[in-house]
Amino acid sequence: MLIRDKIREYIEYQRKKGQYRLPPERELAGTFNCSRLAVSNAMSYFEAHGLVVRRQGSGTYIHENSPEARSFNIGIGLRRPYYTNEQHFTKLMRCLGQSAK
């Protein structure tokens, strides 16, 4: 199993516990018995995919609106009327409405 997969499982475990701030990379490296560089690379990957947010001087946080949670948010959006002139939103809602029928 890759370090990235282990860290992803840890992130999901932390999210289920309701904890959104991750320990420092050095601490995670000790927990998973790997280099800090490996943890940093994994965090960069997760940041690029919207799973975590890095804040310099503050730490790394689990993104509350991660791709896994977005489907729930879209489901709520279908139940409520939205009024906007933005093309991309209107097109998205039209496509979702058609696929829900």
C-alpha cells in the first residue's frame, strides 16, 4: 500500500471524527514511518485534488467541501430553487434536472 493511500485513509478517519486539522508533516512521517518528503508529496497531491487546504503558518486542513462531499451538496441544490444569470450554473442545473427525471 502506498503512503498516499495510508494518509488518505487517515484523512477519512479524521473527517469521520469531526477533526479537520491535520498534524504537521513531521508528525505524520513518524506515524507512517516514512520521510517527510513522501508526506509532503502526498499532501501536494491531495491539495491539487481538493481534499486538503494548506495554510502557511497555520497548518493543513481537511477541505470540508471535498469531492466526496460535493455530491451531497448538489443533491440539496436540486431541491431548492436558485435564480442566477451565470451560464455555467444554469447549464449545470439544467443537465442535473434532466438526468434526475
